[in-house]
Amino acid sequence: MSLMDHLGELRVRLVRCCIAVGLGFLACWAVVDPIFNALVDPLLAVLPKGSHAIYTTLPEGFFTRMYIAFVAGVFVSSPVIFYQVWSFIAPGLYDEEKRYIIPVAVISALFFVCGGAFCYFMVFPYAFSFFVSFATEEIVAMPKVSDYLSFVLKLILAFGLIFEMPLFALFLARMGLITAAMMRKVRRYAILGIFIVAAILTPPDVVSQLLMACPMLILYEISIGVAALFGRDRNKKDKAEKPDAAAAKDTPKDDQPKPEEGPAAADKPAAGPTEDA
């Protein structure tokens, strides 16, 4: 495929993703109030008596619900999104590997949702309890709803993407861009990078950072195993194809004329001009 063909294919995939997210947005808008209540419940559960979540502008409640419906629509349409992503990179895969596009897309969506669920059930209770603990009788916590939900939804999306690490390792290993040995070699730098990312994406407390960093460390080790398991088969296949290509290159073509040998060649008169006697 040429560059323009790839760009055209990318445009088609992006349009399909946008349509899927739009349909997911409409579906989630119909149930946005239960989603809103579910997202606010972890905060309300730890707020001390006398504290409330507040709106500070008139349209804040409306736009907050639109944002919630959009992010929820991304989660709902994630199978379609991941299918489009894997279909776009399918030309770089072997024919037998293309059969796994749909299962991999479903697994990608499952990991994405599991990452968001882990954030909601494991990270939020500890993180919000830590923040609310700084409130006193004189200083009452009054969190702004839009700021709170913006922070919550970004964190959920971050955890969802982090849980895709093994699948990204699968893709990169299949493409020959990474190997298990390479990932083991840079493990110490990866650990440092993981804790830096966790410090940036999570609230500034040790518990929240560990709750993000520990799954990332586990997922990194799983990614090494994925690269070792699937990348090795690819390398063997490439090595097996190289001798075949070299042998095909050295094989003479059938349409090339072959010199004649034997008595027939010796008896054949030499070509040249003839003179009349």
C-alpha cells in the first residue's frame, strides 16, 4: 500500500471510531444520572459531616454530565475502537495472525474495562480518604463537582490504557521491534519510568502511587512473557524464510538458454558467413 492508501485507510478507521463513540455517547446519555451517582459515591462516602460537593456555575451540571456520557461512551464503544486499531495494523501481520484480530480486539476492550474497574474499586477509596483527612472543623471540604469528575475520569482512562501494556507488547514483539531480552535489559529503567508515571497520574500520596505502580510492574513482567512467547515464533519464521529466499535467488531460471554438450554439439557446424564456390 502507498502512503496515500494508508492515509485513506486511517481516515476510514477514524470515522468509524467517531461514529461508534457517538452512538455510545447517545446510549450513555440515556443513563447518565446513574453513572453520575456511581462516580460521586466514592467521594460522598468519605466526606465528613457538613461537607458537600458543589457547583460553582449554572451550566456546570449539564456540561459535567455531557463529559461523563462521552467517557462512558468511549468505554462502551471500546470493542469497536480496538477492532479498528488492530484492523489498521493488520497489513503488517502474517495471514494466520490476521485471524486473531477479533479475539485480540475483545481482549483489548476487556483489559481496558478491567483497568477502569481496578481504579474505581481499589484506588478511589484510599485516595479520597487521604485527601479528605486534611479537612478540619475550621476548614470544611467543599469539592467542586466538575473538577472532581474531570480528575476521576482522567484517572480511569489512564488505568484503562495502562492495562493494555501486554497487548502492546504482543504487537511490538510480532513486529520485531522489541524482544524479551531487550525488555529484561531495560527493566531497571522501566521501573523508574513506571514510578514517575504513577507519580504524575495519581494524587500526591504514596498509597495511590503504589496502587498504580504495582499493577504496572506486574503488567510489565507479563509483557516480558508475552514478548518471549510470541516474539520467538516470529523470529524463527523470519529465519526460516531467509534461506528459502536465498535458495530461490540462486536457482537458475528455466527460461535461460543452456549450452549444448556432447557429440551433438561437436558435430554442429559453426555459425558464420558462407562463400559461394
